[in-house]
Amino acid sequence: MTEDAQKNSGTLFIVATPIGNLGDISQRALAVLKQSDKICAEDTRNTRKLLTHFGLQGDLQALHEHNEQQKIKQIKAWLDAGEDIALVSDAGTPLISDPGYHLVNALADDGYQIVPIPGASAIIAALSVAGLPTDRFTFEGFLPAKSVARIKALQANLKQPRTQVYYESSHRIVASIDDMLAVFGAGRKVVLAREITKMFEQIYRGSLAGLQAWISADKNHQKGEFVLMLAGYAAQDEADNDDIHGSIDHLLKILVDELPVKQAAGIAAKITGRKKNALYKRAMSIK
């Protein structure tokens, strides 16, 4: 796109919206939503409720993971016609584990103007109260749904020195914590933020063993949306190996439920550092 064409085209605004408490919306976000010719939303029903709450109207267009790439051509046409477009997700900052990457990437390559309207983000909100190092951290998004794949993903981060941040849903939170305990050991420090900024917000700080007990003690602790923040690996974590080995039966049970015993023992050996032959024998006894 030429410089003159860019001046004549509309702008794509990436608009952050509240993750729970509607009072967290910014005045700038409201102004952009009000003046935009179209609003591309992950779920138009959710966004309609947001607009109605603030007395706004808007030409809502659905843009989600299933239609995003097909929408790019149409959005370019709207921008070329001089229309301003706001992109929002269901909550928080778009593109952070939400749709929008393909659109922004395509528009950036073609020289369209893209403007961020910053605001709420579950990652940053959770880290700000975690009490874990935030000078360097890794965001891992959602873990795989299947336990074997989830364990492999966690094992890859076993000796990651930075704070690790994960998103998790209510129907997998217990299983994910169980797998984290199996991989990282009972003593690894963890912080869990549940329903952050919402009415039933809770922050748990402690060990993985403590978190496992806390999440299991009350079904209400298992409801909502979660940000899991895990302390990075440190040399003293070698002392926690006994905790990892103490969870070996749990780990092997997960693996042998989905894999042949030999393969399960091999993966467990990589995670725990134990000899494969010994783990094979234990896996056979479990099976």
C-alpha cells in the first residue's frame, strides 16, 4: 500500500475490553467503540451486552477462529473505503490466546494502519499480584487437552528459569494441577488467580501440593477462569526430586492409560530421571 493510499484508508483499532469488572474499561476504548464504523467481535452476543451496558450502538461483525482468514479480504475492502474498524475479543486484549493474529499479520504486511487501545489483560493483572519474578516470564497459553500431551508440554519447561504463565479452564483445572505436581514436584511454588477482577476473585499462593489440596477441597474453587503462574526452576529444586518421585505412580497411571507400557516408561524416565527399566516394572504392576 502506498503512503497516500494509507492516509485515505481507515484504521484498525485493537481494543482491550474488561475481563470481568466493567469498570475497568478505558475512556479511550469507549470513544473508539463509539466512533468505529464496524466492530469485529469474537462473539457478537457478548459484545452487544457490553455496548448496551455503556449505551453504545455498533455495526457488529463476527470474527472468530473459524472465519478469521475468510474475513480478511472483506475487512481490507472496508478499510480501503475509509471505514474505521474496532477489533475486540470476548474479554481482555485481543490476540492474547484469542483470534486476530491472521488479520493483524495480513494487514501489517500490506501497510494498513493498526492502532492498539490498551487495557485489561488477565496475564498482566495476575502477575501484578502474584509475588513471583516478572522481569522475565513465559506465557504458555492453554495447555493441551489430553494428559499425555499436557505432560510432554510441561516436561519441556521443567528447567525453565523464568516464571511460567498458563491459562486454564474449569473443566481441566484439576487434571492440569495434578500433572504439574507430577512433573514439577510437590514443593514448586505456584500462584493461581481465579476469576480475576470478578465478584468471586481468589488468589492462591503456595506449593503445588498445597494447591492440589486447595482446589480439591471445595468444588467452588474449580469454577471460573484461571491463570496459573509457576515459579521458575532454580538449582535448589534438585532437592525436590523426592517429591517428583513420590508422584511417579500418578504419572505412570496417566501414561499407561493412553500409551503402551514401554512408551509410557520411556516418557516417565525423561520426566523423572529414573531408569527406564525400573519404571517399566512399576508401570507393569500398575497396569
